[in-house]
Amino acid sequence: MLLRWTIGLSVLCLLYACDTTVQTERTPLAQVGPSTLYQDDLPDWVSTSDNKAALKQSYINQWIRKKTMVNAAEDYLGDDINIDQLLQDYKESLLMINLEQELVKQKMDTFVTNMQVSQYYTEHSDDFRLKEEAVKVIYIQCQDSITIEAIDEVWDKTTIEKNLANIDLSPCKPLWLDNRAFVHKSSVSSTLPDGINKKIKWQSDRTYNFTVDSISYFLKIDEVLKPREEAPLSLVKENIIKLILHDRKMKLIKDYEDNLIEEGIKSKYITLYNTQ
């Protein structure tokens, strides 16, 4: 009897010891309601990082926020939310998105010609209106005294473009030398000192030359377009390419869906019942 009691006690002690070991091995870091975050729950990228302490605290804070919001959502929504339906909807959305991505990758022509861009621009010209001023300019920043002197000699002449072609501008910062293409005025004005910006009248056929803190600014304004005017093709070309590709994508997906439904009806995979 004594031996049986001793063995039973030993077994109980072992079980208790094992259970205690399991409990003490897990170090709690935070608790929100019934949920506890333990040290061994931390992902490897936190535990092995050189900035481990900061990442650990950030992870704990995010975990607390998430669990707090989840618990609040459960209390607030209760049985009003159908988790299974939400998961099913989410799964179906993911499947459709991935299918569309594969269709685009495998079947869509992503090359857009200049002719297609021009045609789209002509057919939808009313959709492309300037939201800010656009300008044709020649604009140079320079600190090299020899180059500045060379530019000064030709800057007020009517053939500035041709004369600049004979000057080595490599010591300078020639931001815009092609005055045949429009750019947004803000792209130019944002690189000018405030003091200069206030002195410039953004009008066609204006020429400016300022020096601030040993930097010379040469600006020739050839043409200015105002907001709400038709946007030049050069400014909206990239956007048009995106629109063309988007239209192609939508057509590809619609055609694919239509074909699937048509084949499904023919094969009786799809059945439409008369509900009237």
C-alpha cells in the first residue's frame, strides 16, 4: 500500500513539474483580455535584428492595438457579422484578382505606339485640360565663371538656342534646354530661390538672368499655357498610355468572362432558371 501511494505521488509530482516547466518557459510580454503575447510568439526578424529592443517594443505595441480593436469589434458587432461569408467573399476576390493578373501577364499586349497615343489624345481632347500653368523654357543654373561669361554674351540674342549649342555647359546644371516641349511651371519655379520667383512674370517671350549666392540663373520663357487650356500631348502622354492599357485590361477581362459564360451555358455547366 505504501509503495503504491509512493509511486502515485511520484507520478503526480512529475506531472506537476512538467506542467510548471511549460508555464515558466513561456515569458509573457503583454495581455489584452483573454489573449496573451509570449516571448516565443515574436517572429524571427524581431528576435534576430540588430535593433531588437526597438523592434520588439514596436511589435508589442502593434499587437496590443490589434487585439484591442479585434476585441472591441467582437463586443460591438456581436453576431451581426458573418465571418464565414466575409472570408468567402475575400477568398473569391483574391482568386479573381490573381486570375486577372495572370490574364494580363500572359495575354495582354502592353506595347503602345505613338500613333495610338495621338489617336486617343485626339478622340478625348476635352478630357485633358491643364490644372496648372505649362511653359516652354530654356533654364540653366551655373556657378562656373567662364561658362557664365560665355552664356551672358549670347543670352539677350534672338538665336539663344543655336548659340548655346556652341557652349560647353557641362560645368552647369542645364535643367531644360529643349524649348520645344512643355513642362509644368511648378517644375521650374520649385528650383528657383523665393526672391527670384517673386520677380518673374510668367509670360511668353520673357528672358531673365539673376545671380544669387554665386549661382547664376538663366531663364528664357518662350510660351505659357494657362489652367483649363488643352494640355499639350507631351505632358499627358504617360497618362494616356496608362489609360490605353487600362482599357485593354478591362476589355480582356470582359471578353474572357463572356467566353466563360457562353461556354458554360453551352455545356450546361451554367443553368439559368425562369424565376418569373
